[in-house]
Amino acid sequence: MKRTRPAFKLWLETDEGYVFGPGVFSLLKKIDETGTLKEAAQSLGMSYRYAWGLIRRAEETLGEPLISASKGGRLGGGRTENTELGRHLIDDFEKIRATLAKVSVVHEAEAVEGVVQSIAVRDGEARMTISLDRGEVELTLDAEAAEGLAEGDAVKVGFHLR
């Protein structure tokens, strides 16, 4: 049997919906490199109109600009820069993506025996503290997975470690 691993699609959203995903992220990163939305779009194989639409929709949802542009003169020279919000979203997206990448590289470890010290079920989640030979571990899992467990129960816990 082939080994499986977790896979994730990452995007950022507000209560109003989608704001920022790989497309906007790539555009903002390329704007940093190229200095213009036009060149950033071209280098990513997007039309300028499509790229501008992605940015505009994200800005409308956020209510703040992600980029600022200055027009050039007759000879060109216009420039596009990421706003402070744009830079923060790039940083946040990169950090979250790096964290998810770490999680997706999984190695199974041998199961460890322990004893349930506490268990609390709320809003469909179970929070458990399990006492192990060398300390305690706190877990949050679906309430269904913890069904039938009680304090003092002996358990075997399998961990996935990087």
C-alpha cells in the first residue's frame, strides 16, 4: 500500500469571504521583485486585467489597499509597491504555509501507553490530558474520537512526528 500524507489548500478569508490565496500571494511577491503589476502578471502568465481583478476583489473585501501605484510620465517609469497590509499578508501566508508544510511531512512513531488524567468535551471537541512515563501530553480531538473514555482509563496514543 502506498503511504499517504496530508495535503492542504490555504487561503485567508474574512466574514465576508475569500480574500487572499496563492494567486494574490504570488502577485504580491512578484510585485516586490518586478516593481509593477504588469510585469508581475506577465511573469506569472496572467493577463494584466485578470491580475488587477484579483487584487481589486481582495482589496474590496478587506476595505484596504494591498498595493499602491504611481504613474510614470510620457516615458513610463510607473511603479507599484505593496502596502503595509500587503506585506503583512505575504508574511502571514508564508508562515502559515511553512507550518502546514511541516505538518504534512509525517513519520509514524510507536504508540505510547498512558492514563487519561482529564477530559472535557465542549462544542464537538474533546480536550484531554494524558499522563505518560515522562510527562503529560495535552490533546484536542473530535468528541467522537474520545467517546467512551474517562479519567483513569489506560490508553495507547500514536503520534505523528516530523
